[in-house]
Amino acid sequence: MKTAMQEWFDELKANYPYMADDIYKKGFDKYLEKEKEQIIVAFIHNRYVLAGGHPIRRDYAEEYYNETYNQNK
């Protein structure tokens, strides 16, 4: 599954093929990392609420992200 950000960059690159790859890579990495952090924080918060206030480890949330969005960062 791709994130909305990944889909947007794919579409952008398809529509503007004349732009240098490094421009896409630089923007993609920057904003994908921000999106990843938002997803992880939301996952931790939602699991915390659903678990009745029991904390969720960050590595568990990162594992969820990697499995769901096929990322190995």
C-alpha cells in the first residue's frame, strides 16, 4: 500500500518528467519522513486510547508502518 504522499510524487513525476530525479528524491524523502512520523504518532495515540491508557512502544508502531506501507527505513 502506498501512502498518499507516495502516490502524489509518482503522479508528479509522471506529469513532469523533465524535472531532475534529485529534485523528486529530495522532496520525497523530506515529506515522506514527515508523513511517516505523523502515521506513527497517530498509531501510538490511537492504540493508547484503545488499550485503555496502556502505553505502546514506538518500535511496535514503526513495525506497523513498515509492514503496512512496505518501508524498511
